[in-house]
Amino acid sequence: MTRSDDDSPADASSATASRPRARRRALLAGTAGLAATGALGLAYADGGIPADAFEPPEPGADGDLTLIAHRGFAGENPENTVAAAASAAGRDVPEPRRADLVEVDVVPTADGDVVAFHDDRLAGRAGGALGLTDAEGVVWETDTGTVTDAEVLGSGETVPLLGELLAAVPADVGVNVELKNPGRADLRPGETLSGEVLAERTAAWRPFVERVCSVLDEHDNAVLLSSFCEGALAAAREASSYPVAPILSGSVEDGLAIAREHDAEAVHPPIDLVRGTPIAADGGTGGVDLVETAHAEGRAVNVWTVETWYEARWLAAVGVDGVIADYAGLLDRRP
């Protein structure tokens, strides 16, 4: 699986410690176990995987991974919809397929409402060849009624308000809310910012992030806020006590720098920036073992976007904490 550039968990101890589910790792409940799990990947840390390592690790370790439903398991559900959230996390979903967290993207409408949606435009993906909905227009330039009437991928499901989607997620399942866009085209994703530039970007995100947090405050789910944009993370730190995670794109070092600047509880790298697996990009890590470094600093590592049991098993073997996955039951899909 190669990453795509459009992809893309209260104080860590309080948000999820009450979750009794056996598979769930203490993702937000402290860092005592992180160094130990990171040690699983040390054998591969210096030179990637051995040349003869063609088979994935033995099954078992991936049972400890936190399973995060990417847009509500977008590989099998209409993404970012109420139906997707219910399918990923409903109380009647059997344990091997039930998500620990549901990941959802958020953007504003022209009326300032927060909706669960990934793209800038209601229709138009892959250069316009694939329409995500049956409506037209930039989301933040379109009124709420038009946005929430738009049908997603011909599924009969429409674009929901964030609060509507959260109502479909039981309180014992967390939510990973990706702050996708505050309603402007000139984002600076992946950049490390400082001084006046960071202040300006934080101010640009602040009203939207405050609205997002206001909606989240009305629900009892554990929350993780993530973003490609440092300004969004800075605004989130100002607006709430929810944990934050930078989403990495091109540079491990830049992502870790942003995590340190904002004392992030987790980092979200793409799958090819994790060393020690057959999926890792040659030279893409800048010589940094992301898992080892993040764990040493007390941060969880959740990897996007994972599509196969093979990828999940390798990631577990090198010590990652969570997989942001397109398919339910991925941790059980083994030959």
C-alpha cells in the first residue's frame, strides 16, 4: 500500500483508561509500556528488514493493536457517514470487527456548522472523475442544508453534522477527529511553523476548532484531535484538554518536532515512514526510527492507512500502537 497525500487519541490518562476491552492497548493511558513494545522492532532499526525476511511475523502480536476505523472503515462503508460510524462501532458489532476508535474528518459549511467530510469539494475526486457526492461546490462556501442533503457515493447516506455522527458512536468507543480544513484554501500542511506565521495560522484555525470542541464536549467519547496542520494543533491546545497528534507526511523529523512543540500524545505517520517493515520507503525516514523515538518521548504511534492483515502484522512486530484501517476485521484476516 502506498500512501496518498489526502489521508490521512483528555489528558492521555483519563480519556481511555476506563475502556475494559482486552485488545485495546493503553494508547492514551500513559507510556510505561511503550518502550517495551518499541523494542520489538530494534532488530530492524539500523538497516531495515533482513534480506531473507519475506514472510510476515507469526500471528498474535497484532491482537494488541488499537484498531482505528479510517473514515468509519472507508473500504467497506460510505465514508464519514452515520452508517459508517454505526457499522464500525455499534454495540452489536462483534469484537474482532469493532473499532476502538472511529476516525472522522471535519470541515465547516458556509453557515459555520461542523460536518463530517474529507474533501474540499462536494463532488470531484481523482481530478473530477469520481464524485464523492451528488452535489456541487466547495463545502465551506455551501450552505448547511445543501451539504447535509448531499448523498455520499450513491449509498443513500448523506453528509452528517459531526454531532449526528457522534450520536452513532457508543460512549465506550473513542473518536479520532481529523481537523481537515477551517474553511480556506491556503493551508500549510506538514510545515513546521514559528513566530508570527504560527500565530497567524493558529488564529485562522481557532474559531473552527472551538466549534469542533464544543460539539465534542456534548458527547462522552474519548477524543483524539489530529491534523496535518500545525496551526490546527496549536488551536486545539488552546481550546481544550483533548490530546492531539500531528499527521506526518513527508518528514519524520518535522513531524516529531511538531509533536514536541505541542506536547502531542501521539503521532500519525503514513505506513511507508515506519522503519523495519517491507513497506518502508527507502530513505524516507531520514535515519530516524520513528517508533523508537516516539515511544522514548512517551508518544503513541498510529499508522495510516492500513489495508491488509500483512501490513498490520508487520507494524505490530515493530511496535506501533494503532492502525488506522480501511477494513473491519483486518486484525483477523490471516491465511
